[in-house]
Amino acid sequence: MPQPHSSGYFRTDYADDWRLLQTRGQRGAAAVGLVLACVFPLVASAFLLDLANQVLIAVVGAVALMLLTGYAGQVSLGHAGLMAAGAFTTGILARETGAPFWIALPASGAVGALIGFLFGLPSLRLRGLYLAVSTLALHFIVIHAGQEYETRRGLSSGVVIDPPSLFGAELVDPRLWYAALFVCAGAAVLFALNLLRSRTGRAWRALHGREPVAEALGIPVAGAKVSAFVIASTLTAMSGSLFAYYRGFVSSEAFSLFLTIQYVAMIIIGGMGSILGAVLGAAFVTLFPYLIEMALAQLPGGASMSSLVFAVNYAAFGLVMILFLLFEPQGLVGIWHRLRNWFLLWPFRQRPLK
Amino acid sequence: MKRRILSLLSAAAFAAAVAPGVNAQNAYVVGVTAAMTGPAAGTYAPVMDALRAYIDHVNGKGGVNGRQIQLIIADDQGEPSRAAANAKKLLNQDKVVLLINSSLSSTYAPVVADSKRAGVPLLFAGAACPKETFPPADPLQFCSTAFGATFDSRAALDFIKGQTKEPVRLGLAAMAIPLSRGEIDFAEGLARQVGMTPVDKQITPPPTPDYTPFATKLKDANPNWVWAWSPWISQVRTFEAMRRLGWNGQYLAWAHLNAEEDLARIKDPGLFVIGSNAFFSDDLPIHAEIRAVTHRANLKHPVSFLAEGFVAGLVIETAMKGAAQPTAQAVTASMNNLKVDLKGLRGGPLEWTKDNHFRTRQYYRVWRWEPSAGAVRRVQDWVAVDVKQ
Amino acid sequence: MQTLVNIAVLTSIYALIACGYVIVYRTSRVLSLAHGELMMLGAFGLWVTIALFDGMPLAAALAALLLAAVVGVVVYAALMRRMTGEAVLAAVLATIALGILLRGLAVLIWGPTERHPLAALGWDNPVFELPAGARISAIDASLVGAAVVCYAGLFAFLRFSPWGIRMRAAGQSPLLAAQRGISLHVIYALAWCLATLTGGTAGMLLALNTALDQTMVVIGLKAFPAALVGGLDSLAGAILGALIIAAAEVLIIQFVSPLLADVVPFIVLLAMLIVRPWGLFGTREELDRV
């Protein structure tokens, strides 16, 4: 659970122990953040709102992957496949049976759980690279199934989904979407934080640390691994379902290996082992291409540069990932912690042990 | 006194901020979401680069109706989410009066939805024409791309039938994308109706190291003609693999951007291409103009790839000419009753009506390499096909 | 018979690419997921040398091979050297990021249009008749030949030459090898050099066979199951893995449906991971028994 960062806070009962926001500072920061988040849709342009919505959807997926890889230590390269599974379930249900979203969303979660179980079975025998590769293989198989469905049903440009209706109002306005997605992302983050404080979370952390020791302590290792996959996959599939509803359609081309790499980059750049890292990483990776475009637009050169802009995005993404891996292995969270410690410890300085 | 200076200054600042807006309102703002990078870029980037060169050329000559055409190109890398974000930005922030999509068909659905909501016409240029542009057409979707599903197969099978008196054993080749597979499935059914025997249908996955296994299967079925309708790589590599296996039949493929160059490279008289865009070997005045314009723009693509982009440019120029005001409604009205003189780039003018946003007539030519002449030669001149309901 | 020829050619393609994965993994325990991009870079290197050595095709080909080897050393020195000692996952992600960077740079420098190195070299691609009516083109035959030469050379190198023995030692136990005085950085650089050399050869021959464009990268990924099925640290396993996957692919195209061709390597991989995760000839490591 989050620790107080300054002295003078005493816990006087068990309830205090369990609170997520423990100090006045944390409560104040949370309140300010909430107010800013509520004000944002009122002042932002439609383009910025769309970016924010994309970030919120990415947060759900990144949190799921962080739980699986960052906390439980199970490497998974099948993330896009799981999102595709959730999205296609939603698409198929919406198209074939016209199911409303409050059936399709949980159904996608259930399908995600099932496929997550399948993805998780190899983890009982494999670790590290081999596990990653098995998830990669499963990813390709899921995508292939999606393509077959598309072609069999003659949907060459994907499955179109009607916008979901919430309490009678159709979710089309980006501001309504922002509110709905904010609630979803907030729920996902809270769920993750609470899960990590529970037995399951502690079992995962033990699993990640030293597996034989965890087994010796009596933690059911196989159960913990499978539960990690199942829970993370459910969340991922739901994020895929949200993605499908937000975009209004599903197409197998949207779920490429590059999407998996982007999510893995989110948790690496954000900082492994931290939910805040998942959120920061999701925001960074989603906004990165637009930042590059804006930066390049500032440079002199004009129209002739714009065909270069597009390829620069790709190269820059790879470069940034390499730079983070080489020089900032703790990611954005590491930078944030250094910054925060500087303020907290001022006028003293702390050099972290290398 | 201070207050007065302050208010004067703020008024001046306000005016300065608004003034460029007034200027921009005077241009026709056109937005593009295209696959400029990413795996599909080879098909779409040349089209958009040529379009940009042409629009710059038009603007240099004074623009249209005294206004400039402001072209904003956004890259979507062939990804639907990026295309959706691009569409939102172009429609809501840049306030475009015409949106262009030149990307994979998976990007269509969100772009269509967004443009419908904004009431802005959507032009597919260089990208496959969705069936909503065929009559009866969706009010806001238009298409200037050369190829069109079902019409191409009909014209191809007509050509094959006209080429030979003996019974046709037809092989079919597609790529494992829904659009290509759908068209080849349609061609299979059509072949039976016109009395040909479809003997085998091969579907190749997009990137495969070796086309020989697929070609082996196709060759073993012993077709005398093969019809392929898919991205150029798949068409030409299947053909090359079949030739290497010793197959001697005739192969008809759709003439994509690379066709003219590749026919001259492969030098095989059995490879026929059917297409709607004239080849640069015709050396029409418009081709010289294309060479000049794109040479000035310093484009990296071979010049024979650029006809499609120029067609799009001519279409946009004519559409804007007919729009008195730079608004979406005026542009849509102009496009609903459009006749574009393509100066020989296609077999005839491109005409749109309220119901037909594809074109009223589609023209086809067929070319192949003639060893005796040592050049690419026309086998069939423009055949007009009426596009009806 | 033609089926057998097709299997042989596809096996050679996969084997050539797979041996790059195996060499790097065996030596440094890093899975190089940038191999597809390095393959493409090798092919683009050929394009560059064709322009440089205009009119001297053989010199261009040799220069391209040299360039590929140098690129491997540069990749190690610039990037992978700093990742030694870090977690294996971080190193793998570094290779993925490197792949993305290379792909972006390739488009930036050369653009997305397709190139035809064969036409640029001025070479032809004649077809040879084989018994039983099968045919094979010259470049396909040279693919098979290149695979044989590369593997024979690698076997000889690893078994008989002093540096090869040092490489095997470093692969088995880096700590002891370092204590023995073997410079690990040189060994790893050599491993990357060999990997890009073989990968680049595969890329060049593929580009000569068909055309040069970005889609070659995905082929690198399809060859990855071949390396895994045989065992990531066994060269003999790579050949066998390539054979199994190529045979499965060709036979399924021939007798079942061409649509499955894309997904067959991964189904075989999955089956192998379930039954025998360390591959046919790989060493058991990093695995639990449940």
C-alpha cells in the first residue's frame, strides 16, 4: 500500500492501514487531479478529447499487462491477440445478435478469461523467452481466426458496431465518452491497486521474486500463474471491447504485432512494477506520435518534410524505446520518483545506490 | 489612460489573432488520411505525393476561383485507429470541406462514420472503391480510383473470352485479404455463367518467402488462362513462380501502379494487364505535364506510378471550380454533378451524378509486352462499360 | 517431385534465417527479434553496393556481404553491448526496438517503393530441369546452396577453429570462459556478425528472387518457429526445425488449403511448446517441471 512520504503520520486503527490515500498530501493531490480531470472535457477541443479517450482505453490495457508482466513476472507477447478476442466478441455479438453493451462487455471479458486460461497453460511449464514465444504463437492464431470470420462473412472493411447506449443516450459525443472511459479506467486502476494488496497480489509478487521460495512458502504457484493470466486477460479483453465500441468497428488489421509491442513499451517506458507506471506509459506511448508531428512541424522545411514525418515516427518510437531501456530502466516512474525525492528531501540530497 | 492603452492593445491582439483565420477561410481546405508509411505505403504514398505536387502546381497558377487549395495530409500507417484520429482532427480542428481516404479498407468504417457526422464529403482516391460509391450511391462517399470490384472481373472475363475460341480453363489468384478474395469468389461464379471452367483458386498470404508452392498447385490444375485481382506483388510473383515451373498459359492481372514498369522488366508476352489508366508510353501532353510537375516537386517515385494521383488532383480541381463557396455543402453539390476532363489519362471523362459516385462509364484497356516490338503494346483499346444499378 | 523441390527451397530459406537466431541465442542467450529487419537491411545493402559498383555485379555482391558483416558488429557495439548483464527480457525488447528503428530508417532512406535488384544487377534467373518433371530456378538453387555452405561452414568453424571453440565455450558458461581469458565482447560481436551475415545472405537472395521491399521483415518472423522447434541453441536442430515447418507448410498448401499457410508455422510451434518446449535438440533450461 502507498506509504506516507513525510513524517508525522500515525496510523491509529486498522482502517488507516487499508486506506489507499493515506496522507493529507495524497488526498489533496487526488482531489486536484479529479477536479482537473472533470474540467478537462469542458475546455478541450474535440481532437484533444479524442486523444484523452485513446489514452484512457490504453490505460486499461496497460494496467492489465502491468499486472501480468510487471507484477506476476509472466512475459506475454500475445496482448494484441487478447484485445482482438475481446473486440471480435463484441463485434460478433453486436452484429449477429444485436446484444446491447451490458451483455457484450462482460461476454468479452468472459471470452478473454477463457483465452487467457489457454494462454496461461504454457506458463505452467515454460518461463521467460519460451513463455513469450508461446503467447506470440497464440496471438497469430487468434488473429487468423478473426480474419477468417471477416472473410467468411464478407466484411472486407471490418465489422461495424453501433455506438452503445447508456441510460438511453447514445454515446457519440466525445465528452460523454470521456466520462464513461474515465470511469472505466478509474475502475481498472482501483481494481488493480486493490488486487495487488490482496492475497492474489502478494502471491504474484512472491511468484515474480523467487518461484521455488514461493512454493516452499505454500503459495500455489500453478494457481497463481493461471490466475494472473486469467485476470489480466479479462481486463485486456474488456479494453479491446471498449476499443471496439469507441472506434465503432472491428478489423483484424488493427491488432498487429506492433500493437503488442506498443503495450509492452508502455509498461517498460512507464516503469515495471508500478500501476502509476502503467498510466504514465500509456499516456506517453499514445501521445508520442502526435508530439513528434508537432515537433517536426516546428522545424523549417515545410511540405517536403511532411513525407519524412511519417517514417520518422516509426524510427523515433524505436529510438525512444532503446534509450529508455539503456539509460532509464526504471522508466517514467523512476524519473518521477527522482523528482519527487528531490523535493521531499530538499535541502538534503540523496544519491540512489547504483 | 492605462486602461485605454490596455484595451487598445488587446483589441489589436484580437484582430491579429483573427486575421489569419479570415485568410484561411478563403481557401478550399482538403484533408487526407493516407497510408504514407507502414507496409502498405508502396501503394498509396505515390498517389498522395503526386496529388500534392499537382495541387501545389494549381496553387502556383493562382488556385481555383481565386482561392488556394490547402491540402493537409495525415499519415495513418494503414491503421484504423490512427485513421479515425486523423479524420477527427481534420474534420473538427482543420475544418476541411473535403476528406480524402487513401489507405487500406480497414480504415474506411471510422472515417466514413466521422465524415457522415460532420456532413463532409469523403473521396476515396487510390484506395479501393467501397460499394457505397456504386449506384445507388451514399450521398457523401465518392471514388476516383481506377479499379472497381465486380466491374473489373466482368471486363476481364469478357476480354479473355474474346481472345480465344477454345474452351477456357480459368485459374484464379487472390491475396488473403477480404477484398481480393471477395472479388475472386465473384469472378469464379461469373466464370461459370459465361461458360468457362474455373479449375483452381489460389489464395496467397501477403508476405510469403516463396510463391512456388501456391504456383505449383495452380499449375497442376492446368489452366490456360489465369485471372488475378489483388495487390501487384501477389499478382506478379504468382505469375513469375508459375512461369518458372514451366507453365505456358496466359495470365491476366489488374494494372496497378507498378504495371507499366514491371511489364517492361519481366518481358513476357503471356502476361496481360487490364486497367483504366493510360500508360505513359502513350506520351500524351498530359504525361509531359505530369513529368514536369513531379520533376519540380522532386518526387522519389518512378513517374509511371503517378497517374492515379494526378487523376485525383484533376477531380479535386474540377470539383472545387464548381463550388462557389469553400463549404462542404457547395463541394458536395459540385461533386454530385461533376464531369472531369481527364485529358486522356483515362478512356473518357469521369462523370459523377447524384446516384453514381463511382463513374457513369468505366473504360478498360489491355496491354502486354510484345517481344517483336521490344516494347509494351496495347492489345485492346478503350472498351466502355456503363455503370448502372 | 516438384513438391519435394519446393520443400527443399523453403527449408533452405527458413534454415538460413533460423541459423541467425540460433547463433546469437547460443552465444549470448539473447533472442534477437530484430533478425527480420537485419535481413532486410542486408538486402538494402546489396541495393546500395549495386549503385556503388555499377557494372561490376560480383564486386557488388561481395561488398554487400562484407557490409552485412560490418553491420552486425556495429549493432553489437552500439546497442547490445550495453545490454549485457541486464535482464534477458530487457535485451529482447531492445532488439525489438532496434527492429522498429531499422524499419523506420529503411523507409526514411529508401522510400516504400519496391526495388528489383536482379534487374539492376543485369543477371538472369534461368530455370533448370530436374528429373521427374520438376523445375528449379537458379536463385532457388543458390538458396539451397547457400544454406548448405553456411551450415557446413558454421559446423566446421564451431568444431575445428579456435575462435569457434571459444564461441562454444562462451555459450556454455560465460563466467568460466571469461575467467579462461576469452574476451566475451569479441565473441558476442563475432556472433552478431555471423548472424547478420547469414541473415543478410538470405535477404539478398530473397530480394533477387522476387523483389526488395519492407514486407521481407515478416518473413523473418515466420522463420522464427523453425529455430524454436529445433531448439534455440542447436544448429542441427535449426535445419531439422526448418525442414519440419517447411514440409508442413508446403504439404498443407498442396493438400489442404492455401489459407492456412500463414498460421501453420505457429501451430507447429505451439504443438512443440506443449510437447517438448526446449525443441528437438535444445538443452533443457529455464523450464520447470510441473
